[in-house]
Amino acid sequence: MKFRVERDSLADAVAWTAKSLPNRPSVPVLAGVMLRVADGRLHVSGFDYEVSSQVDVEVQADADGAALVSGRLLAEITKALPGKPVDIAAVGSHLELVCGSARFTLPTMPVEDYPTLPEMPAAAGTIDAATFATAVAQVAVAAGRDETLPMMTGVRVELNGTSIAMLATDRYRLAMRELEWSPNDPDISINALVPARTLNDTAKTLGPLGGQVTLALAHGGAGEGMIGFAGGTRRTTSRLLDGANYPPVRSLFPSTSNAQAKVSVAALVEVVRRVALVAERTTPVLLSFSDDGLVVEAGGSEEARASEAMEATFTGEALTIGFNPQYLIDGLQNLGSATAVLSFIDAFKPAVIAPADDEGEIVPGYRYLIMPIRVTR
């Protein structure tokens, strides 16, 4: 194997592939990225039996072949190279990399020991890449990170006709985004629980590429329980989580509210961050709404305390409600609007945050539910 490739193209391809590699692989070869040259293209791939990633890069190939090297080491090296073409060649049990006056020699691993990447499942439809990336970011923020509760670490993707719904919860908050897509089968009705981290990393990468993202799902047979995403020259597949007993979280969204506040997203985020400086990790920030606006407070009588007033349009009976400050900020920052509408039943039931348009009307499509923290005053 011998080829020349542009430094930026190589660095981007290796970095994206290496990102999904395991930190503690069960076998050493799973820490590697496969470099395979054929028909004038370099295929960079990684696979850990759960997630596979592959990207194609145009190269000037002198000889076809394959080499398996440490993914994270190669990613660090290619990121640090000068902005010049890179010459790479497999020589015996090593990979030689030359860029300008920089030269690296890396040990290779046995190519024959590397597992075969899974095939992409059958394509189910397409969606705008930028819209897909935004939607995933809005929802994935609410997914759990506790690996002892694997179901909570996923994003539930519901495909029904031309509509997609994505939902995620860590039991303390819940995010839901509904949007349109172009299915190959207009009568499609499939639910899948996708690992949130994989989905988020994939969307972040494919979104800036523009164009369309192809969603692929295995309907049965040997590939059952797999989802795939393809955009540009990149593709990734992932095994699905077991979502058979996923809770009916949609029912948590209240159908009515007794009070409602409209606030500036940027202003509220800034105030919450400032006031939360005196809050301990498990201490909530208190939001007191009234006809006079909003007061944000944190701290206790024997601790550091902070409070700040800000403008808000409020309808309903005055109430004080406590939230985890980071959960509140996460919801606000992912609205995608300058104004937020917060809807309440009372101080002890979940609140719903939704984006608003320039007239202050709720924009349908995204909702973020956050559980209050009970406080005594």
C-alpha cells in the first residue's frame, strides 16, 4: 500500500473514525483504524462490534493494499502535521508517514485479525442534514449517562409515515422533537432506540456536510437491531438498544397549564449561570415568577447567597419553583429561538419549556420537560 493524500482530508477522516473507538478494547485490534486503498480511494474505517464508521477519501494511489494502526495515535499525528501533502506507505510490519520534513514510523497490527464491517441496512429514507443535526442535539442532551440503565442512554426514534419523533430522558428531564422527512415507504411505522452518544456524534459530523442524510434500518434477519446513517462519503452503523420496555414518556407532557412565562433565552441563561455560582452541586436555583417579572435566587441562610431580578411576562398565580441549574440551561440553549415559553401547573409538577416566535407564540416541534426540585423556604 502506497499513496499520497491531502493533510486536512486525512486528518478529518482519521479523527472522525477514531472518535468512536473504545478506550479499553476487548482485543487490541479494535483500537485500530483500517486504512485500505483501492481504485484510487482511501477507505478509513473503525469497528468495535457495536459501532462502525467509514469514510472515503480521494488519494493518489501508487499501490493498493491495507494496514491497521492505532487509531488514536494516528489521529493525534495527522492533526499535528504541517499543511502539506502526506505520503503513506506500508513497509513490512510498519506504516511510514512522511509530511514535509516530518517522518513517522508506526507499528501495524494484523489485518487478518480485524473484524469485517457490517453492511449498511436497507435505506428507509432521507432527511436534511442540517435539520437532522439540530434535532438530534436538541434531544440527545436529555439522554441519561448512567450505563447501569442502558435504556435511558438512548434516543427513541419513531418513524411514522413522513414524520419523525425523537425522544430522550434521564428521568429528571425529557426532550422531544418532531419533524418531517422523506421515507422510501410512506406507510413506514418503526421505533428504534439508538445510543445517544453515537447518534449525537454522527449528527454533528454529517450536519455541516449539507445535503441529505440517509437513514437505514434493518427490518429483520441477520442485521436485525441495527441502524445506519450515510451522508457524503461518510457512513456509520450502530447496534440498537433494547427498547421493548421503553416507558410511555409522551404522557408526561401535561395537556394544560395554570401559569405561563415568556422570557429572553440569552438573558435567563446569563442570570442562571451567574446566580448558580453560589449553589452547591445538588442545590437548585429558585425562579420566582409574578406580575413584576422574575427573580432568580440560589444559596441558603447560612451559605453564600445570590439573587437577581430580570424581565419576564407572566400570566397566572405567582409561584416559586426550583430547578437543577445545568438542566435548565441545557433546555434553554437548545431551543433555537430568542424567546422561551415556560409553562407550569404548579411548583411541584414538571414544567415545559418551548421555543417562541417573534410574537411570543409557541413554535411547535420541540418541547423540553424538566422536573422541579422540592425546596423549603
